[in-house]
Amino acid sequence: MQIQLDGMEEGFQIKKPSYYSLSAMKAIIENKDSLQLTAPHGPFGSSASPDSIRTSHKFTPRRPPKSYWLKSAFHYNPNINYRLMPKVSIDGMTNVCLHCQAKKWPGEPPAICCSNGKIKLPQFRAPPEQLQRLLTDNTTRALHFRQKAWHYNMAFAMTSFGADKNATPTDFFTTFQVQGQCYHRIGSLLPPENGESKFLQVYFLNGEEEIQQRCKLNAGLRRDIIQELQDILHELHPYVSSLKYALE
């Protein structure tokens, strides 16, 4: 694509490849009289040719450093064709395992999911109808649930899990790293005297008190969804039923 820039003398045209940013174009305009362009101001200068800019000045292509791509996914630029850089674009999950039907990205090894059929996992059962609606409907209520899914999950946590030190900062999104045996903390089934119920203890309150305590401990969640999830767990979750019998 060729563009004629305002204010330039006749015959000064720039063929604008997809990798030129607006700041690069501005620099070309401002320095057109002493132009010596070193590509790229965008990420794909290595594919450019001397014909990309019709001037009598030098055009020196070079590949951007690795630091150029750092956290580039958080600053997506629709004008960049990321598919031209395989190390940046992971493409879609188009590879499907023949054994377990797991969806994988191109380039992932065959054994990453079920080790080529050696590992057999049971099929997931369909969720209860009420939960299925929350997971799939496009109502305001269902959209709120999916947006706050992590918070609703925490509202019904039975145990806690933590570490006594912070993780070494990395580019990966780990909270902390574990080596060796993992343990979950579980307290008494009853709260201390004059203390409030938390975690597993909330399950042993009466129905209305249980709802109120969950809403108190988890601000910003909808009472009607809390009640619906609570009813599902008390009816179908084997651990909840077993522990209530144990307390009695």
C-alpha cells in the first residue's frame, strides 16, 4: 500500500508495510530531508526490502531484540501480523489428541496430555442443571458468576493452602513454588468460643445462618447465587454430607 503524505514534495512516497508504527511514520516525516532509516520501528524489519521506502537514502534492516517482545501480549497491536513470528504467535489450539481428545497448540509434544494413551482419565460428569446454566447462559446473573468464579469458589473453600515464603519473581504466573509434600490446613469443625465460623466451619451452620456468614465473609457476591451453590453442595457433594454426619 502506498500513501502520499501531506506537506511532502511531489514524488516522495512511502510504501507502508504492516510493521511500521505511527511513531515511525512521524519520524520519517520529520526527518525526510536527512533520512537514514534503520528498521524496524516495528517488529518485522527483517522481511523488509530496499523498495519499501522510495528514497535515495540507506535502508538497513535488523531484527528486533528479545526485549521488544516482553509482555507484548498485554499491549496487543492489531496492525501487527503476529503470525509471521512463530516464536511469538502460538496460533490456535488446532491439534486434537487421538486418545483423550485434548486440544493442544501446534508444537506441543504428543505425550503432554495423556502420554499417547497410556494414562486413562474418567470422563467428566455433566454438572447439575443449575450450575450448567451459570456456566453457559448469557444472562446478567450468569455473566456475573463467571466474572467472579474465583471468588465464589473461595467462598466455599473447606481448607486453606499457603507458603511461608514468597516465590522468586519469574516471568511465569506462579504464586509460589512447591517442592516435596503438600499439605492443606484444616481447623476444628467448630469455631472457638465467641469466634466466627470460617472455611469448613461454615458448613455446619443452619441454612440461613450459613448463607449470611458466606455473604459476610465474601463481599460483592450475590446472595441468590450463594444460596444456589450452597444447596447444590449440600445435596450432591459427598464430603459435605460425610463431615456433617461425623459432627453429629
